Amino acid sequence: MGDLQLEHQKQVLLKPRNLELAVNELRENVVVNESKKNEEPPLQKLIKEGHTHDDFVMEILDALNKRLRHSKKITLGDCEEREELLYYQNHLYVLNYKEIRTRVCELHHDLSAAGHGERTKTLKLIHRQYFWPGLRSNVS
């Protein structure tokens, strides 16, 4: 029985309070998503608007549309356009705009299911969906 206790000592359990908060957030998101099915999420809408005003993003999207194979600034083979947005290695490219990058960091840092986000967890959560040069140095 002592070995079984040692085996389970290394498990990380989600605190019931955090789980309850996460479930409530999911419920709220489902209700919001159901009522706004045709609307884009506010952050994605902001990123899309920013993409149209960012010279780098527009240059890369133009190169992709022209089916160019090389760029001095980024590996085009790792880039693709989806719904007028630039994706790099399957991650949404976040342009060099402090407010948008800060918002992405805040959203993923404050996820209550993860508890108070430590840097590594926050980085992993952000990198699941987003990319920008210097991402690691921007997350503190």
C-alpha cells in the first residue's frame, strides 16, 4: 500500500474550485457562441483587421498568392493563407502590435482551468494557436 501512495503523490489534481470555474466558462462560451455563430471572435477580428494594415503580413500573403517559393524574411513553405489570415507552421501569425500580443498573452495567462498561469504553461497555451517572432521573450 505504501508504493501505491508514492505512485499517486506525483499526480497533479485540479482543484474543485478551478474545475467549477472552467465548466462555468465553457457553459458561458457555448451560450455566447450559439448566439454569435456567424460572428468572428473579437481577437481574431482584430488580428484580421491588423493584417490588412501590416506591411510584412501583406507582403507574405502577396508572395503566397503569387506562388513565390522564396522570401528573405520568412520560410514561405511554412506559411499559408486561411480566410485572409497568415498562418505560420499552422499557427495564426500575430502581427507586431503590442496591444494584440498583450491581449493574446492575457487571455491565455488568465485561463482559470490552468490556475494562475506560470510562464511555461502560458507559452504552451499560446503556441497551440498563435505565433510571432520573439514569442518566448514577450511572455513573462
